[in-house]
Amino acid sequence: MKIINEDKKEVMVKKDSYLTELNNTQEICNLLIKTPHYSKMGQEGIFAIVETAKSLGIDPRQALGGGLYFVRGKVEMSARMMNALIRSKKHSVTRDKKSNDEICILHGRRADNNDMWTESFSVVEAKKAGIYKDSGPWATYTRDMLFARALSRLARQLFPDIIGNCYVEGELSLDPSLKEEMPHQSTAVEIADKRSEDEVDELIALFNEIPEYREEIEAFLQKKDIDDFADMPKEMYEKVLKRAISKVEEIHERIM
């Protein structure tokens, strides 16, 4: 008589199911990589975003449409999606009345056990970290940027099960380990021809709010055989940045 080990059978079923999901994700990558927009992201980026979305219960279409981003081998999540995910689980995030243009203070409460936590992020911290610039999103949309960073801190402490290993948009530049992993430029000429990490991060932060403009710029760069935002000539970069800031300002004016 043959005895069936139920535990072993369950493990095999789960393994087969996981492999099937991986194959499905790979098929999605193969299809999307053929389009101009997603070709820039690469198969690795598409795969990471789709798999992360699945693990967090996010519709892959929303994730690929601007909810998640693949940056330097890791996944970023837009502040809007992070906030929405937390609230979708009935947890709460409250902005303290003491918050202003210099600091954002957030109070969080879990719906399942009533655990509470408070986190904040300030302009002083942003300047100390070297991410605050006199022009760009930090200067123009200070409150939004402070909120995103404070929310990320709060989520890591109180809602890690909601956000997984995701960073909030634009946060990767603060991770020292990631900076160490970045390849060093070999010559002074190469450095001069490259946009800095801060410049690229500034542009991406704006693109997160205007994905349609990002698609337009990516298509334009593709025609110019430019594969990365960092490879944009300085004059071109400044024009794109100026236009991106203008578009984001228009959006904010319509909301107000």
C-alpha cells in the first residue's frame, strides 16, 4: 500500500503554483518589454514591480501605471499609493496640527490592535541629508515632500506588513548602501557629461506626478539614442526640468 505524505503533497502544490505565477509574470514582461514605455524599464524592472505588486495585493496595472517604480535595483512606492494602501486596511494616518512648511508630523493607528506611532520629517533633516535644493520639488512642494518622507518612516514602524520592502518615491538617494553600490565614473570627462544622482532624483520626483510627460520625454530620448536620464545633456535636462515643474504647478493649481 502506498502512503501519501499530505505535508509533502501540499509543499509540491505550493511549489507548482509559485512556478506557474512566475511563468505568468515572465509572460507579462515579455509582452510589455516590446512597448516603448516599458522597454526603458527593462525586464528586470517590470518583473520586480509586478511581483512586488502581487505580494502587496496591488493591481499590477496600477503599479506599472505609476504606483511603483524600479530604481537602482529596488522598488519605490508613490506616497499616494502608500497612503491609499494603509487606509484601505482601515488603519489611520493623521497629520498633526503643528505640521507646517518646516516639518511634517504624522500619527498612525492600526485598526487591528490599536497600536499607535508618531513619526516626523523636517526640512532641517532634508538639508542635513543633502536632498533639499533651493530649486525643484523640495523647494516648490515642501509640504508634499515632507509628508512623503514622514509617511515612509511611519509605515516602516507601524505598517511594515502593508508596504513590504518598498521605499517611498525619491527615498533611495538617502540609502548609503545604495550609493556604495553605484559604479564610480572613471574619468572627469564622464562625470561632467553625466547628470548627478540628485538631478535625476529631482526629475523622477516630478515625473511621478506627471507620468504622461515622462512617457513623452522617454520617447523623445529614445529617438536621440539616450538610454538614461543621467545621460541627458545639461541644456536638455534643464529644459525638461523647467517644463516638468511647470506642468506639476498647473496640476496643483487646479486642485487648489
